Amino acid sequence: MTTYSSALDAVRAIKAKFGDTWSAIHPEDAARMQMQNRFKTGLDIAKYTAAIMRADMAAYDADSSQYTQSLGCWHGFVAQQKMIANKKYFGTTSKKYLYLSGWMVAALRSEFGPLPDQSMHEKTSVPALIEELYTFLRQADAKELNDLFRALKKAQDAGDSAKAADIEDKINNFETHIVPIIADIDAGFGNEEATYLLTKKMIEAGACCIQIENQVSDAKQCGHQAGKVTVPHEDFLAKINAVRYAFLELGVDDGVIVARTDSEGADLTQKIPVSKVKGDLASQYISFLDTQEIDISEAQEDEVLIKRDGKLHRPKRLASGLFQFRADTQIERVVLDCITSLQGGADLLWIETATPNVAEIADMVNRVKQVIPNAKLVYNNSPSFNWTLNFRQQAYDAMVAAGQDVSAYDRAKLMSKEYDTTELALAADEKIRTFQADASREAGIFHHLITLPTYHTTALHMHELSKGYFGDQGMLAYVAGVQRKEIREGVACVKHQAMAGSDIGDDHKEIFAGEQALKAGDDAKNTMNQFGG
């Protein structure tokens, strides 16, 4: 591990090598700047975070209470503030990741403007956002370390060696804001070569974990909308291979692949794979098709038919040319998808579900675990679910099953505000609170994420601020609703100039220009001094 002292010695040696021409370079400042920029490239980040994620996966295998969490983010500043808050309130970023949602990239970061989650946004915007997220996290490191180095210099100037030693120890043992990111590559944005090329860009930007789904790339739909079309297993495994080869090419040997199945909500396929041996993967995929037995005399010219159990069958086909699966095959297809993906090189699973129901998720996962005992999930705690309604319905059904009196409730109106303080609502809220722990214990969920929380928090906060500011509250809406809360909670960005890098810039100016430096932060005219510290 590089320490401030070892970095200082290295710079001194380099300076001695180049002699008097480096007389203006101070080893203390150069070593400080090196310590404030631990990660030089995105590949440095990918290798570092992949090791963290692998260690966390092993910890979860040993103890299911050791699950991990993340929140989706659509801007670097959002990611930065999440990790700063984690360090402030929990003292660590351990087991707290970032999630990059393709949905939010489409809705908020495309040059086309807001788009639906259908892989229509620029594929280059995905690695660009990964790079942005880590740029802001690296800046959070630089800012916090800059404050420590300022304190170190102050202690050294005062001759307080004990305090200086304590601060230097904090510098040497500094916990970075850099954490793993689970990055959504949708269905790969094209064929397997396109998937490979984009994966490389994402890894080079810092991604240690790629999440890919088994939908058709050019017919991709949001996981919680209709019209989803899946691909045969061979096609999906080719893309998993493409991702793995990209990791290996770039030296991220323990990169993580999340294989997502949308089969629980998908009832269409674009093509019928070629079966070579009865019972092979292609044959199993074909067996799920919705077909009708016909006589050869009923066959039309150039029609696709399937021989099944010695009889001819016509697969149900839409006007679009897509083939229909049988309505009762969703769970069977999910289980087969999961087993096939893990046996084909994926590390983690993602099962997109219609509701957040622990028992239903566990039923699918336990069937997978019969074949692969250490199967683990990444699970979407999605804002697409009405969590209140779903869990009140689950609580209602549990009360009925237990023989309790539910005459005070109308199951069709459980979302009503009148139920908010009832026994049923409180029981439902407690189940929501413990959902992640329960699901990790009972349903094999290693990682819980919310795909697009900050899409909703931004909308809600702006709704509330606008309502007051443009109404009769005026400036008080901002002061009471935002700034005063920032001050009371000690939110770092209340001093927004420092958060944006003003203090770092001042120190760099002094390092580069000495007494000639024109600095922004020291004078009383700097209004940031009104916030103390």
C-alpha cells in the first residue's frame, strides 16, 4: 500500500534525479497530489472494485445477512453525494454499490431527449456516464483528502507532532469513495461483436460488473412493460461469452457478469433455434412454443411447422412474425434461463418479476439452487411496483389465511389513505422495511438495488420546492425546505463552492504559483464562510 511517506520518498528520488531544473517542485505537494488521485485509469477502478465484489459474494455465501445494496444514478453528482452520505452516516462505503440503469440513461441522458427504455439511446452514453460517475467519486476522494492535508500542514506549522502523526495515519488509511458499479448494457446493443465492443468501453470507464438481459436487442422493452421478446439460449450465451472475453482481454480477470432473464413477463420469441439432438437447449426452448396440432393437408405454402411427438404442429405466430410461448411456461423458462446462464459463464442472476413477493422469488430461486447450490440474485426493488399496494394485499391475504377478521378492509381499495394507520398497513410497512433482509435470507438475493430512485426524488423535490417557492412561501420554501436542512444535517454540499472543488483549486494555485496565486477562499468576502467550518 502506498503511504504518504513512501510517496514522498519516491518523489524526492525523482527530483534528485532531474536536479536543479526541478527546484520549484516540492515533494510534499507532489506526494500529496498523488495520494489525492489513487486511481489513475478506469481499468484501475475496474480491477479494484471487481475484487471487492468477489469478496462480498463470498461473504454472502457464508452469511446471507451480508447482502449488498445500491441506488441507481443518472449523474456523477448524485453518485458522489450518495457515497459521501454513506461515509458520514455509516462510517464506510462497504457493501454499498452504484447501479447504472439503462432506463435512466434513456430517459435523462440521451441527446434525443427523453426516451423509453428500448435501447434507442446512444450506446456511447453508457460508458460516458460510468466515467462521469467515477470522476465525481474521485473528486470526493480528492476533496476529503485535501481537507486532511490542510489540517496536516496546520499541525506541522504549529509544531504539533502528535496531531500531525494522527492526521497522517488517517491519510494513509483513507477509505475511498470508489465502489463497485453494476452497469446495465441492456440486451447488448446489437450482436455479440457489438456487445463485446461496448463492454470493453464500459470496463475501460471503470465497470467491474456488466448486467445483460435475454431480450432481442432491436426489440428491447422495459422489464416492466409488455411486448418483451426473448432470444434462444445459444444467442444469449454468445453475448455472455463476449462480455467475459472483454474482461479477460483488459486484464479484469474477476469481472462479474449478471445474467438477467425477462422470461417471467415475456411471451414472445423472434426465432426458432436449430435443434440438433432431442432434449438439447434448442429443443427445450422450442418445447415452450404455443402450437396447434394440424394435418399435413391443412398446411399452407411456405409455412413453418414443427414435428412434436410424431405429429405436425403449427406454432402460433403473430402478424409481426414473432412466435408465441404457451401462457403457462413463464416460470419453467425462468428456471431454465437461470441454470443455463450460470452453467454458461454468468456469475449472478437477475429475475425480473411482476411483484416484489419473497415467496414467489424464493420458489424460482430454490429450483435453480437444486442444480446450482450457490446461485445468487441481483434484484430490482423497482419503483415500477406499487410497494404500498402490493404489501397491503399480501398482508390482507396473510390475515385471511390466518383466519383473522378483515371485514374492516376493502381489498380493492387498500391504497386508500384511510388505511394508513391500521394494523394491516403497519404490518405491510414492516414487511416492506424487512423485505431486503427477508429476501436475501429466503430467496438468495445477494444484491438489492433501486433502478431509478433519483428520477423520482428529483421530480418530488422539485415539485415540493416549486409549489412553495412560486406560491405564498417564496424564499422560505427554499430556506426551510432545503438550506436549513442541509445545515442541520451537515450536508457537505451546503458549502457548494468547496464541493465543486474551489478549495482544491486554491491549494493547487498556491502549489503552482506560490505567492502570486489568486485564491478565492481565504477572504472574508467568500460567503461560504457564513456556513462555518
